[in-house]
Amino acid sequence: MALLVRILPVFCYALAALGQAVPQTIQLQSRSTPGGSALRRRALSPASEPLTDFFLGTDLQWFGNISVGTPPQVLTVVFDTGSSTLEFASTLCGTACSQVKFDSTKSTTFVDGGRTSSITFATGVGVDPVIGSNYKLTLRSAKDTVSVGGLSAKGISLFLITSQTAKFNIDPFSGIQGMAATASGIFAALVSQGLPSLFSLYVTPKAVGNAELTLGGTDPSKFTGTPVFASLPSGSGSTWQLDSPGISVNGKTTSVLKTSRTIIFDSGTSNILFSTDTANVCALSLSMKADGVLTWT
């Protein structure tokens, strides 16, 4: 059994500013990329895309622009390290999708894949626990030209959202761009064109602002010091995860917190998820209050 802990603001400050004076950055490196001479050409330079903070009493998600089709249609997506595919609202969704929708009939480069599927998410945009099929999308496969931060690639596999459950209506963004640890989609295509196989996320509280995604590198203005790289453990697959020997709260630890655990870094999840015993210790250490069956704040 797991306990959902609502302490994202603490998490964001630790990653993005920890007090606004010394900004930091999350830096992630793909462990599976296309091979060949394309990686050596370095034909593409790093590019950055500003991110907007979706704030509802607390910082929930960070999203930015992509362009799809010819001529390009601008959509907003969450760059989600916990997903591997690109999906966004389409006109096929009709009134079930309240977000800005992609119209495939207006793109001369659109190719319909014809395959339908569905996906259910383990967490939603908010901080409440996700139960059952509250967050479900019905999808149709396709390919089209996709651009991010001025970098473009043709024939990118994607999914059109043709139906979604009502829980998604709160989302101000049109979809999700997967940024899993195994390069795929637009990121893999850009790497094959010579973009360095590296991206970084600078996510900040609303009060700090200037959140950013950098493809192909890092933004030196967003951090101080020398970046430290950590290898992903064996068997991690497409998941961004690290093995942790223990954690501390306010510089203190306990026998429970010293337990080794695997930590997954998921930029598309608004919560920090711990086992029940770990969450209880953290909550007591931070004088947090229970606000539901499975959540603390």
C-alpha cells in the first residue's frame, strides 16, 4: 500500500531554487539513443522552450508549446518524464475535449495511422489520489511534422485524443509529450539529426518563474556549480530512476528513512509518493496535517 504525500512545493523549491537566490536544475541524460554518424555531426544546437506553471493553490504542472502539422498548429503539452509517447486533443474529440484541439484536416503532412487504443493514467494533474479509470484517454495513431523550441522533425509518431474522461477538463494544456529515459518520438528524431542526447528541466515555483525545458543541453544561467551525472540502475528501462540509500527531513533521518529505495523522477506527476511508513515519518517531521485518507499537506 502506498500513501500519497502532497509536498510538491517543498520538492519544487529543492529542485528549482531552494530560496530564490541560488537556482538549480534537474539534468537528465538519455541512456538509449540512435547510433551512427549523426551523433558525431552535432548538426543541431541546443534549444530552449519556456514553460508555464499550472498553479491551483500549489504548483501542479509545467507545460510549453509545440507545433504540429503543415502549416504548424501550436499546442501546449506537459513534457512528461514519466511517459514515452506524444498525445494531444484533436477535433475528433469534439466537446469532450475543452482544450485547444489539433485539426488534422488542415495539415498537408498528416498521415492517419488508423489504430485505436486507450490509456489510463496512474496520477492526474492535481494532488488528489487517482482511483480507477478517472483519467482515461481514447487515442488514434498518426504521424506528422512536430517542432519544439524551433527544432523540427518529420513523420513523428503521435496519438490524437478522440475522447477523454471529464477529469481532464481542468487541464489548461492540450496533451503530453513523453520524455522517458529511452529516446523516442521527436527527441529521438532530433538526436538522429545531430542534437546532443541530453535535455534538462528547470521547474520553479510560480513566485520564481522562468521555468524552462532545454533540448540538447543545459542553460548555464539556470544553475551554479558543476553538474553531476548519475547512471541509471540496471533494469530501469525507460524510467528515470535512481537507487537511494536513504533520505532525510530537515537534515535528520530515522531507521525508516535510512531504508534503501528506488526513486522515480516523474515531471508529469504532481505528488510525491512514499510507502505508508515513510510518509508517516515525513509528515510528522514536517508537522504536516492529514487532509484525506491517503494524503498529507
